[in-house]
Amino acid sequence: MIPARYLFTLLACVGNMVNLFGRDSLRIGILAIREEASLCQASLSANQTAPSCGSIQWSDSNMAHVLGAFNYGMILTMVCGGPLSDMLGGKYLLLMVTLVSSLCTILIPVLADSSLPGLITCQVVYGLSGGLVVPALSCMIARWEPRSQRGRLATIIYTGSQFSAVFTALFTGYITYSYNWRLVFYILGCVPLLWVIPWLLLISDNPADSKLISAEEKDLLMRETSTSELRPRIRDIPFSNILSSRAVWGIIFANIGCSWATMHTSLLLPQFLHQVLLLPIHHNSIISSLPYIGCCLVGLLASCFYTWMTTTMGVAHTAARKICSSICLWGFAGLTLTVPLISQDTVLVTIACTGAYSLMGFNLVGAWSNPLDIAPNYVGTIMGISGLFCYLTGALVPNTLGLASALVSPDQVWTVLFLLVVGVTIISNMLFLLLGTAELQEWNSVGSSDSRESLHQCEDKAGHSLLGFESQKHRMV
């Protein structure tokens, strides 16, 4: 019989993936939408009896607003989604998000032909629901991932976002080239509905409530997780401690760097390939998918590397998190720095960009999973706050192309953008090295002294001595 935690991991990974289908397919699909509009306008100029080409002008500015609208929505729900997940659990939040994402994806072709404000609003609503995904998954991972497998299950689940990027890039390119771009969104809008039934019937928020879990596995998770038996109420969440924590700000800074690198690769790279290297859309989609394929593979290898460092080599979890973050961000910066020098060579650009973004897989066992170390009871809240800054960054990055075009000469625009992302990733990792830690924080306790005792009893069962931490806490008091 498959262990219940592995079934949870599989369905959570798929859920993470299908909830991003609409967003990721639009990144390639919007190029086809603009190209169709341009051809229609040219046909209309040559033949006044040609059909209407729609009311939307697909300028760089309008494309940036459409692509950034998802992030605008996520900004609003990331912060409230974190406490909500910690208090209520993630199962039904993720279910609701999936239904909203399906509807918004199906509406894209209709609105892209008729209303720019409507399309942007649809993407904002999509983002509003999408802001709940990471907090919902994080609070469930804190209860389903045992310490002995720390990083592995979370990596597989979060790699779902990379699987989405790979699949949608290839699928969108093929369907657009062979059929029509509208078909992409109708199909990808219906697929997530197939995931809903097994998630609803087979998964529970808490391992203790699962009908599929064995007694041995339940005992393992009780011994090797640091979550309280009680869920926090809103007044229990230590917002002041979280916002003043050096460890939390270290996580935020590192994830800002990763978010900038991700948005640069997912939003700007396809436009660079299309505008500078003049690649057709179906070739563009293949090359754009390669960094995500690399990231998926490296992410899975990184989880094994992290386990090897902490178990076989005896490296402390704090040092291991920082090593993985450095490989991710500084490795990305080093490889990306070469791109302006080889910008006319498609093969070399592909190799450099694929290698650079592949190293983002190390972030899954670096700063991204760090909240599970420092405060598993409030991981949803911390991921929500971190996600807020990530998606503020995601909303900013699409506009850097228009800003750079206005400030520098056309032949320097892409050089400036590549150097900018290099600078951001270098600085963000330096801040994580200074501020980050994997030590369990004192404010991780929930509510009353009774619940704190329950939490400490759970930690004692895991065989992890907290005597040094406790004695330090008493000395501080």
C-alpha cells in the first residue's frame, strides 16, 4: 500500500501544477494573440472588407499589464491567505482555488477578443485565488513531511510549478502552431477539474484524520513533525515577532531574488527570443521550456544533495540552506552575466539561460523551504508574507522592459535587463547569508502554555534535543 504522505505529495504536486496552467500558457499564448492581431491589421489595411480585428491594441505596455495582472491579484491575498491557511488548513482552500482558476482560464479567449479591461480583471481574480496556493500547500506540508525526509516531499510538491511551465510551453506552442491559440485555454481550463475528485476524497488536512494512513506512518508523523495539535487562532499568530525576525527577512530577500530571476526567465526571455533572435513561436516555446525542465531535474537532485549534506556529512541545517541558496542565486548570476556577450548566438544563449535557471531548483531546499525550519506552526503566514514581496517583484519585472526602452538606446535594452537581474540575485543572496537561520524560533509556540507544552512534547518524541534552545530561552527570560 502506498504511504498516505506519498499520495498527498503526488496530488499536491499535480494541484500546484494545474492551478498555474492559465497563467503559464498565457506567457507564450500572448505572443500568438499579438501576432494574430498584427496580421489582421495588415490584412485590414490591404483589404477594407476584412473582418474586425478586435478592440485591443497589443502594445508592449498592454502586454505587460495583462501578464502582470495575475501578480496584482496575488499581492492582495498572499498576506491574508497565510493566516487563513494556518487557521483553517489547506485542503478546501486549494479546492476553491482550482475551480476559480479553471473558470478564469476558459474566459481568456473570450476576453482577449473583446475587452482589455475585462482580460486584466479576469487575471486579477485568477491571481486573487492563486495567492492562496503556496500558503495552503505550506501548512499541509508542515504536517505531512517528516523530519527524516525534510526537503524531499516539499521539493516534489513545489516542482509542480516548474512542471506547469514545461508542459504549458510545449503544449501552447504545439496547439498554437497546429490549430489555434484559443483551443489551448479551453483545454487547459477543463483539465484541472479532473484533479478535484481524488483531492476531495483521498486527502485530509491532518494526518490524524486520514482514512488511508497506517498506524506506523501516523506514529512517524507524530514523532517527526513540529506542529502543534492545535491550530492557531488569529490572535495567536505573532505578527510582530514574525515581522521583526531577522530569519524571516532573510527568507524574504532571498525569495525576492529568485522571483526576479523567475519572472525574467518566464516573461522577458520569450520576448527576447522573439524580438532579438527572431524565433517563431513554436520554436520559442521549445527553447522557453528548457530552463524549466532543467529546474525540475535540478530541484529533485538538490533535495538529495541537501539530505546528503545534513545526514551523511553532518552539515548543520542553517549552513545547508545557505549553501543551496548560494548555488541557486550566485550560480544564476554567473551564467546570466555571459548572455549579453553571446546574445546573437541562439545555441549559446539557450545553454546559458537553461543552465542559469536550472539552478533555481536549489532554492526549493534553500530559502523557499526555510519557513518549515523556523516556524512550522505559522509557515502559511510566513510564506504569505514572503509571497507578497515575491509577487510585488513579479508585478514589477514585466514593466522593466518598457522602462529600459524609455531610458536607454534600443541596442542596450536587453544588456541592461540582464545586468539588472544579475545585480538583484547577487545582493539578495548576500542578505540571506547575513540574516538567515534554520533554528526553530521561540515564537513558534501556539496560544496558551498548554499548547506550548503539547508542541514541546511532540518535538521531544522526534528525538531532537531542544535543551540547549530551552536553556537559552530561560536565560533570556
